[in-house]
Amino acid sequence: MRGWLESYISRPHEELGRDGPVCPFVAPALKEGTLLLRTRLGMADADGDDLRAVVRDMVRDFRARRWPQANPTMRTVLVTLPDLPPADWPLLDTVHAELKGELARAGLMLGQFHPACPEPAVRNPAFPVSRSPVPLLALRNMAIHDVLFLHHHSEFFAEYRRRFSSRYERDAVVDPLLRNTYREALARHTPSASGTASRQTNGEAE
């Protein structure tokens, strides 16, 4: 798993649709010791409730951890599920979709990865970016780029806006895709928004 993180997730990919590594946070997180790698066994007969329980445990672990003094967006708990059978890999996609809103309201983002994961890259829908050698779940704090995953749903976007709107208001966001996605979501979900700055928490979960 560490080899996959270093050779794939931490490196650029020609099909990604942008420059830079697949995930820009993993290499610094490995260096700073803010990526916790765990393994959960006994999942050969798992169902949705079992996987939801894994996510709850991850959240507790994430909350209880005494993290090094580093950028909170680099804090990640990653749990591999090596004996989850292929027939149950789609359960990871289902549980991810079910819990996404609940976790977003807490300022957390959940990612699912497995060898057949259909999740596409944001800038290249033809590239299944979230395929991994073994099934796994990853939990981290919400970050500035997550507008790309939260813009389509008014409740999700409202939580993102509460945390990050001040960065857009002071023109601190450089990536034009993020700026445009934010502006379009703002117009779609809050057409009468006054533009008053919302409190920013720098991605720190509360």
C-alpha cells in the first residue's frame, strides 16, 4: 500500500487532466507523519452495516488522534480492507454515497478506492482515478479543492461555503476551475446571497 501511495497517488498521471500528483497532500503527509495507515481484517462476509461501522471507527480515530502540528488538510486516516471480496467492492461506493453528506456537515471527506472503482477524475471523466490494488477507505478534513466534489448539492455546498468563502472573497484562490465552480454553485444555490463573508476554519473539523 505504501508503494502504491508513493508510486501512483503521490505522482503525476498523464490522464489526470491537470499538472501535479494525483493527490497533492499524500507525499507531504507521509513526510510529516500525518497519514495513518490501518488494516481491517475479518471483512470476508461484510455487509453495508459492517462498512458503515468501519467509517464510524475511522471518524473516532481521526478525532482522538494527537496530530503533529501540521496543515490540517494533510491529516488522513486510511484503512485497507484486504479480505473484502470483489463481489462486495461496490458496497464501498454505496456506503461512500450514503455517508458523504453526514461527514461533509462535520467538515470531513471520505474517499473510497478499490480495483474496480468507477470514480472518475474531476478534469477527465474517462479516467477512473480511484482504483487501488486493494479496497480501502480514506478520511480527511475538508480542503479548498473539495468544491469540486460538493458544488452540486446545496447542503454540501453550504458547509463548504461556511468554511472557505472568505478565501474567494479576498481572491486568495488561484485555480480558475475552483473559482468558476464556486461562483456557479453560489449563483445556483444562493441566488440572493449578499456576499457577506462567512467564517473560515481552514479545513479544520469542528
